[in-house]
Amino acid sequence: MDFFYHQKNIKYLYFLVAIVYIIGLFIPLMANDSAQHATIAMRMYLSDNFFELLKGPNPYLDKPHMHFWLSAISFKLFGLHEWAYRLPSLLFTLLGAYSVYELTKKLYDKSVANFGSLIFLTSQSIILANHDVRTDAVLTGATIFAIWQLFEYVSTKKLISIILGAIGMGISFSTKGFYGVGIICFALFSHIIYTRKFSTLFSFKILIGLVTFLLSIAPVVYAYYIQFGMDGVKFILWNQNMERITATGFTQNSPDYFFFFHSLLWTFLPWAFLMYYGLYYQIKKLIVNKFKPVQSIELLTIGGVLLTLFIISFSKFKLPHYLNPLLALLSVFTAGVLYNLQKDNQQKTLKVFLGVVYFMVTVLTIAVILILCSTFNTPSILILVFSAILSLILLINLTQKEDFSKKIIVNSVLLMVFVNVVLNAYFYPELLQYQGGLQIAKIINENNSIDVNNVFLYENDYSWPLDFYTQRNTPHITKGELKSIDKDVWIVIRNIPLERIEKEGFTIEKKYKVDHFRVTRLSLKFLNPKTRNSKLGDAYLLKIAPKKS
């Protein structure tokens, strides 16, 4: 069964990957960031106010507007659905995959162009970023698109390429500030220095590109000015990135200078080991050739990646998803590694990495079986049958006699499809039912006796899934305000003892209790059904009667 190894059938690998992404569109929103960002976009949509960013009732001075604008526009077109929130991110991921394809083809060879885009689409953090949607998918797609177009400008000096590249850079800036712009500049400067194409920098077309970039970021800068005045403009043009580097306004979360280097092991799963070896292999070639331009060696990707990693490793605030824009460049590079190992007839090395694939198949298959059998409710017959079919396809393809490079790609892609179909169709939907806000939203929506306009969050608590799934930015009520009410109201509390509400003198006429867990903080005790209760908190929807005068 060598079906997937024929070039004409590569489209069926894309089809299987598409299944993973389509299932991911319909997973419940995950708190905190994904559901929080969805409610920020929802507020834009409900209020028709696209200038202000608000987190609950408070101004949101953190991420720029582009991601929220795109989601709010999607809500206007399709309604308030989780899939509508995720759709712009998916479209930018597809743009990113196509950009990776084109860059791989130009930098290496057409024969491995599909390798590049498949590596990108099956990287674990890229899959995760399309259901746990934050700003990263839009940022990643815009950044690699800009790099591709500006690379085309350096190669051909076409005006349209620098204009499109500048627009892509503007979208990148409008999504997460100068971080994506920095990656683009590092990659292009590395390429220009290595290829000695300095003449491309001394052209009137550069000025046109600069003007295009400034025009493309103008809407976001203006929006910051409207909401925050010059302080907002200063924030997006300078303070945002400096605050993250110095951890100003954030809790310093990692003094580890190698945090991003070892985080790549899971964010770029299953390709990280091949990529790390490729860095050694390509850098060795560069040194042997005294950094002279040589066919099949390039600095666009590894130059952009290494310079960015060097700088952000000194940041005092680090999170794994900061790597996502680099994964597109690393996908191009890793496809090139396979191309060069095959071209240089490094069969022993390729065989070693095929062995790594066998090892990962074994470990991850065991992990999937444990997830299906030992975590939540019994999976549906459909999930079990589909999982069995995918695992069988994977095992059959592992036994085929093909080129090592093709076997590495095909089986790694099939492995990630198998793993993520189980995660997206079974694990995450089950896990996210333990979000108290989601369950309370279901109770409100299904109970006609509860007027959603009389539901409040108690004191300073937030529940973004509650807001999104009741399609309302839930107002807060303080203890003092609750004491002065003259009608029945409903309040939502989480991880607060019920006795505290009673001791404060409130009469609880009716209550609904649900389990609550911070799902981004998984532990073995939570995943084990026998010890799960020890990790669960409580969330309540309480009907409070007015105080008697």
C-alpha cells in the first residue's frame, strides 16, 4: 500500500490534515486567552465599536486590533459561533502553508515544496493555534507571507512583490506589534548579506514599500490614538515589546535562556529532531564553504530563526506560542534538510531519523490509547472506528519499501493526523466540559426561567466562556450592590465557598452547581478519573432573593 508515496496522491495527505483542522473548528472555546479574545471580538460585533478594545469593562492595552477585527467581521458575516471566531486564523494558516510551499520551491526544489507545507501544517503548535485561537495564527500567516513576497522582490525586483510584502508586514505588525516585523527583517537581511544582493536596498521601490507599510499600519495606530491618545500610540510603537522583554507589567515566568530551544521539542513535534540535526548539518556546510553562496544552502530561514531566538531568549517573559511565527521558516528549512540529505546520499542518517519516527509512532500510539481508554467517558463508536482506520493506515505505510525521506514525511504526517484527530474529536471536547463557565452558560441557555439579563458575575471574577456562550458581556455585581437590589438576580461564583455567600447575609433561593477546572493546567491527578475530584473546584449559579426591609 504505497498509495501516499506517489506525488500525484499527495493531495490525499492534505485531505487527512484538513480533517484535523475542520474538527478543530467546532471544539468549545478554551479559557483563558482564546475565549477572552473571542469575547473582545464579540463586544466589537455587538456594539459596532471597532476602535475600542475592552477586556470585560476595562480597556485592553495589550494586543493590537487586527485579530479582533478579523474575528468581529467573521461574526458579522456568519454569526456568533466558535467556528466563525476561528475561521480567520484558519485562512491565515492556509496562506502560511502556501507561502511555505512557494519558499521551499524557490530556496530548494519543487520536489520538496509539498514537504515544506505538510511539515508546517502538521507541527503540533500550528494545529493547536487553530483551535486554541489567539493572535498567533494570523501573525504566523502574515509573517511568512511577507517573507515570501520580500524574498521574491530581492530575487526579481518586482514592484508588486515589495508592495504585497509590505502589506503582509503591516498585518503582522497590526496583529502583535514589531515582533513579526523583526522576524521578517532578520530573515531578509540574513538572505541579502549571504547572497550579496545589496543593490535591492538602494532602490526607489524600497520607499514605496515603506510608504505601503506605514499606510497598512495606520488603522491600528489611529485606533490606539482614538482609545488611548498618544499613550496608546507610544505603547504600540515602543512600549509593547519593551514591556515583554523586561517583564514590565508581567510576572517574570522564565529565567531559562534555553526555554525556547527546548520548547521547540514539542511545538515543532514531530519535526524538531530532524530540524536540530539540520542546523548542525547546514552550519557545518556553511563553515566548510566559508559562508560563500552555494546552491541548496540558504540563510533566509536559519538566519531569521537564530537571530530571533537569540534576542527573545533574553526576554524575562516567555511563552511557547511565541515560537509559532518561526515554525513556518523552520518548516521550509526542515524540508530543505531532507532534500540535502537525499541529494548528498546520506542514507544512514535518513535511516536514523526514520528510526526516530518509529519511536515516536510507538510512544504516541500508546499515549493515544491511554487517552481513549483511561481519561474521560467512553469514546463514541465513530471516533473509535475512525481512530482504528487511521492507525491501520499508519502501520501499513510504515512497512512499505520507499525512499527514507518520503517515509519520514508520509509517516510523520499520518502520525500527527492520527494523534490530533483523537485530541480534537475526543480529548479536548471532553476536557473543556470541565470549564465551569461553559457549563453554567448551558444551564442559562437551556432554562427558560432564567433571564440572562439578570445574570451577574460576583465581585472581580471573569468567565470568558460564560460570556461567549451566552452571547453577552456579563456585568459584575459587588457585595454592596447585591445587598441593595430590589429583585431576584442570578450570580455566578467560582472557587468561592457557598458558605461565604450565606454568611454575607444573602438568601439563596435556587442553586446550580458544576465542576470547574483550569484546563490549561493539566496534571496527571486530573487526567486520572480516580484522583480527578481532588483537583476539581466548584462553580455555582445562584438565584439571590432581595433583602427584606
